[in-house]
Amino acid sequence: MRFPLALLAAAIAATPAVAADLAADLAAQRDEVLKWREARAVRLAAPEGWLSLVGLHWIDPGTHRVGSAPDNDLVLAVGPARLGILSLAGGKITLVLGETVDAKIGDDAVRESVLAPDSSGAPTIVRFGAASFSVIERDGRFGLRVRDPQAKTRTGFAGIDYFDIGPEWRFEARFEPHPPGRTIDIVNVLDQLAPMKNPGVVVFEKDGKEYRLEALDDTGDGQLFLIFADRTSGKSTYGPGRFLYAPPPVDGRTIVDFNRAYNPPCAFTPYSTCPLPPPENRLNLAVEAGEKKYAAATH
């Protein structure tokens, strides 16, 4: 674990008791990051985590045959040859399962149902064997997101590489709130533009220079979602950028810990729709902390 010179100097100059408290605090911060990393890997590699994605099929209005056979309109990478008939009309998606298909729509024993998209907060899961799909909605478009626990991206998961944990990358940042209701336009990897809640900006200082990051609210629980790129992007870290959450501000302050910066799902699978950093969040700074580029990535 690396220690910045300022912290080392403070520890040397401090009394033994103060130095011991400083060392204990740094050790506690390191343990917190390590626990976060462990939980992050578990979530990522879960049977229905991001690594299990095997398909993303956009749905046009009309009626479509769905299944793994090549003569379907929507050809799935896994599942029954002819799963059923899917229709999109009036902003509603309806699925009618084939008569002999072993599949389940949500928690109900029904053969036909309207599928709720993820924008509803509770998407309907259609299960067939260990695999499944659900409907996503992005910028008014609907798509089927297909998952399979046996996906090669999951079974061949190579683990995550990190920079060394460095306390010099943990900042007590100032939070400057924006007027209530403000949004900022965010582009995703599909080149779709959508407004996201923009409660304020976090400001931190590194090596005597001030840096600013526009914060997003994507959870509604007060956490600050930061999407950023920096001078390591496309080199030692994932090209489009990385994600980071900061805790809800207290008295105008929050903690920005780049040791917890992580790759978006798009770093691991082509079947996700990750948001990209806004121009304001492209830092003229090499953030050598958090997750590095995924070694097994091919895109």
C-alpha cells in the first residue's frame, strides 16, 4: 500500500499516539476498499449478473416469433427453438408462450402476459431452464435482454485488475448543489441521449489543482453517481470511462474515493447500454486508482 509523502511526514512528526491513530485510520480505509472489491466481484459474477448477458434484441412494432431456431424473427442465443410470439403495440409488449414450451412468465402460471420493462422498476422475468430474458426500455425503444449463467463471459471470467490502494486518491470533496429539478443530458453507448437528474457538482483538490465532477442521481437515495473519464482512459483503464458512487453529502461535504472507481458493464459485455461521461467530467488528470482495463475484453 502506498502512502503519500504528506501523510508520511505527518506520521513521522506526530506523537506516537497520533501516529498510531493515523495508521489505524488508513488501515481501516484499506480494509473497507478490499471488502468493497470482494462484494463487487460477487455481484458482477452472479448467475444473473452482467457477465451472464448473451443477447440484446431491439423490438420493432408488430408481431415477432421468438426462439433459438434460426428462422425466428428474434433469434435467441439460448432456450427453446420456438419460445413463443412477442408483439409490440401501443407501447405494450405481450408474450404468448408456445403450447408445449417449458417456460414461465414472471411468478404467475400463465401462458400469455404483458411484460413490464425495466423502466417500470419491476421488469417481468421470462425464464426457460437456467436462462431468462427481460425487457429494457431506452429512449422510447424496447429490447430483450437475454441472460444465461453458462455464458462464456461468466464461465471464463478472468477477475478484475486494480491499481494499488492509495489513500492519496480519497478526497473529502465539497458538494455544490444545483437548483432543484436540474437535469443534464447523458449519451449512452448506443448514441441515445437522455436527461438524468443532476443534483450538483463535487469539487476536490489534487496537487494544488481543483477538479469538478457533475453528479447524477440514479438511485433516489441521495448517493452521488459520478461518470468520469481521465488521462488513463483508453490506456490502463477502460476507454469510455468509469463509474463511482459518493455518499450523500453531509453539511456540504462528501467523500470521493477513486479506489472504488469501477468499470461499466460495457467493459465486460457488448449487450449493455452504458451511459458515457458528460464533457464536464473528462478530467485532465491521470486517476491511477480503482479498476484497470479488463484483461479479457475484446471490444
